[in-house]
Amino acid sequence: MTGCRPKTVRAPIRGRALRALWACAAHPQGLRHRAYPTYMLMLAEMGLVQKRHVRGPGRSQPAWFLTAAGPAVIAELGPSEVRD
């Protein structure tokens, strides 16, 4: 089987990574870029969040936003136990 690509295995989302995904969903105008740095990069690699620039006071700042796949994964995993 030379030349075959290994299948991409999606790791389960739990713990702080799940809290990071919920936090991103709770901030539709963008979650600050420095929140959950390790986990947001992992979620971005999975295609669940993306980094975009938003207008801040006097300048443009990076922020995290859910992609179209993000809400579907949240619905699949269940509602957040953290209530605002």
C-alpha cells in the first residue's frame, strides 16, 4: 500500500478545547485573539474556528470566529454547562 495517504483522524474535543469552542460561540463579534492560544490553534486546524481582523478602538485587531462547521460540532457535543 505504498503511496496511500493515511486518513485524517479527528481527536475528540473535550476539556479546555471544548470550553474554547463554547467561548468562541458566545462571542459572535469575535473572541479576543489571546484567549485559549493553544486550543484555538488546534480548533483552527480542525476547521472549526478562523482568525479574522476586526476594528478595535483606533486599529484593527485579530479575533477568533466560528466557521460554518463550528455550530454543527457544538450541537453534536451538546450545550455548554457554562451559562452567561
